[in-house]
Amino acid sequence: MEFAKRAFKGGIHPPENKLTRDMPITEIKDIALVRIPMNMAIGAPCKPVVKKGDHVDIGQIIGEPSGIAVPIHATVSGTVKAVKAEYMGTGEMMVLVDIDNDFLYTIHESVRKPEVVDQPSFVAAVKACGMVGMGGAGFPTHIKMNPAKDKYPDILLVNAMECEPYITSDERQMIEQTESIIKGIAATLKYMGIPKAIIGIEANKPEGAAALREELAKQGLTDQVELRVMPVRYPQGAEKTMIQAITGRVIPAQGLPGDVNVTVQNVSTLNYINRYLETGMPFVKR
């Protein structure tokens, strides 16, 4: 296997323990009580717009954002049991919306495919669906898609590293939901006007890399999207580290990816963006 020549200083190769890598994605259902915090992303918490006794359906907005936040949607249909503040395990006080699941899984009437024709409508759709970075940071994705005019990205860096031990969610999506991921990349390039994408993936995911490479060829994107296989090295999935490892560009102290004309999106984020564009179902599951 051919590796990329660039690297970053430091890093380790911890025991991987990817114990679930061969286990297909499973949908967990039939949970009687769903508790949804109004702090679901970096930024100000959302304001609950439902009250005890209200009926809600899947995809219905239950939390309105302010500032850089995104809306929060109901993940099941049922009755709001409570809206109350509690201390969480982090020590933070958060408002939660508790929903008693009616097990009917009714989809709200507002769920419909967005009309996307250009960058502003694309960014608006990404915000409306409640998308935040699924690599773990929880930063509202639409903010990344509004770069300053003098710092417009010339590379979309797709983070498929999943360098942390144990977790395999990204890898399973690469294997099982490959078409949607590549469509999400293509849509982002198209509407953001970015000329090139590079998918960065570590060498311990050969099945995921093969699936992505095959789908790129099927969709005719091999000239516009490069797949770069990297040596296994934690924390290569960190945004600044990945940019240096793959592009050789170094973000200045206190800087952001836009300072070196790069935007980074997690592979799962791009998958869910495409699913929203195709179905109108907002970000209600992980």
C-alpha cells in the first residue's frame, strides 16, 4: 500500500482495539423515554419551543437556536413529558426535553427535501438540518461553510481518519453508506465552489478505503477527489494535525483552517448532509 509522504511531528500508535469494525450498523429502537439536551453543539444552548403535554413528531423542531447554534429536532414521535434543567455528568446545568415515545415513529409534516441551487441555499440547508461536526467537536457545520472572502478554501479535506481507539462508526459508514458519502462530497464541492477534495484515511481501514475508491470511480470523481492513505498515527484526525500531515500547510498560532485555505469536514458529516439533501430528514440520529 502506498502511503502519503507528508507527516506531522510527534504522535503515537496506541492499541487500536477496533472491536466493532466487522459489525454492521444497527438501529436501536423501542426506547421508551428520549431525553434531548438543548446544549447539542458548540455555542449558545437552544431555547425549547415545546412544553409538557405537547405532541411532537420526528424531525419537528423542539429547540430554536441563537447565535451560532443550530436547531434541535425530535428524534421520536410522542408526548413531551417534561422540559426541565438538570445537572449533567459534566457538571453543566442543561435544559432537557423529555419525550415519551409513542412507538408510531410519525414523521413531521415539515420534513421535506430542501431546495438547493447555490451556496447560500446550501449553507441554509446545512443549518436547517441541525448539522454539527460529527467528528466529535460539535461545531455547527454551516459556520465553516461561510468563509471570509479573502480566505476561501481551495481544498475540501475529508476527515476519514478515525484515529481514536475503539470507535468504528465512520469506518462502518464508509463500508455500508459509501454512495451517500461520495455524493455529500460532490455536493459540497459543487455548491461551495471548491475545486478539489482530498479524503484522508489511515491505513488500518483497507475495506473502507477500497469502498471509497470504487465509489469515486463509479461517480466519475477520481480527477476531482483524491484518496490519500496515511500511516496510522494518533492524533492524526485532529483538524490542524491532519491539515499539516496531508497538505503540508501549517495553521498559524491561534489560527483556523481558513487561514491556509482549507476546510475540513468529517466523513460522517458529509454523509448526513447528503441524506438531508435527498430526504429532508434533519439530523436526528448518529
